[in-house]
Amino acid sequence: MSTVRRAALVLTTLSAALALTACGPAEDDAAGGTVTATPAGPSTASSEPPSKPSKPSKPSAPSTSSGGGSSADYDVFPCSTFDVTFTASLAEPTTSSYLLKVTNKGTKACRALGHPVVTFGDLDGAATERGAAPGIEDALRLEPGESAYAGLMGGADDGKGRTVGSIAMTMNTESDLEQTPLTASTPNLYVAPDINSVTPWVNNVEDALSL
């Protein structure tokens, strides 16, 4: 073999070896070698607008007890004479004072507002109001079967008045509701001019006769 051909063979062998060396890493990668992950690009924002947060539900009104009266008791109406029974009993003969009593005869609660409206038989006018009464929101609430009381003072016999045997009563409803007056027997009730008076409805006998 000539020197020129031997040199050419050596060059060919070296070229092939270099080619194999250059291809080695790529083949290793293809065979399962370590591959460096390319960082992911920024995510693409959705084209749909974000949903609106739901509005919080409105809290329900707190419940109230039935004892003292509350502005929340919108379904409790004033008592009328259609809702109650009525009695009058002599409390003090010397002052011709009577205890008035109404009892809720219905199936629903009602409120005894203000003072009873009391008239004296065939006499004109009504008993004057004695003592302050609570407002409609704080008026006495009567459950079915419960009672309210008021004190009626006819006055001492001063020779200027008259004796009557009965009275008529209607309830204060703060409306134009027509009521049928309830009557009660009041033997020897002396009605003195400008003296007779009646207290507001209260929930006990003692207060009714001491106001």
C-alpha cells in the first residue's frame, strides 16, 4: 500500500470517529437521557369576564317577645268591642269607683290601646282620661283569654251630679272603626260633673285602682 493511500485511509477513519462522537449526545437524549424542560410561557387569560360575587342575603328581622309590645308586631291590631268581653264591679262605694275589665275572647292577640271610652247612660259626654297611656307600639298586648283593667271614678256625691244604673264602653282603636258599645250594670254610680275619670288599660287590678 502506498503512503498516499495509507494517509487517506487514516483520514477517513478519523472522520468517521469524529462523526460518531458528535452524534453521541443526541442519540443519548433520544434513548431516554436527561432532557432539560423549557419554562412554560405565561398562561393566556380567559376571554370570558369573571363571574360577579353573589350578594349576601338580607338578614331577617329578629323575633320579638309578646310581653311588652314591639314595633315588629305589625299583625297585632287594636282590640275593639268585637274582640272582648266587658264587666264592671264596684271597688269603692264612697267615691263611686268601679273596676273595669276586658278579656280577649278571640283566637288572636290584640292590643288594649289608651283609655276606655266610657259614657254614662243617657248623660252627655264621656269620662275624662286620667293618667298617661303608652303609645300604640307599647300598648298592652292581650293574648286570647288574657285581661286588662281600668279604674273608673264617678266622684263623691256633691249634689250637683246624677246617679246612673249602667255605663257603656267602647275601645280606643285610633281608627274610624264602628263599634257596638258594651254595657255593664253600675247600680248607684254617682256621676259628678268634671270629676269622673278613667285610667288607661293596665295588666293588674292594683294599678287600675291606684292611678
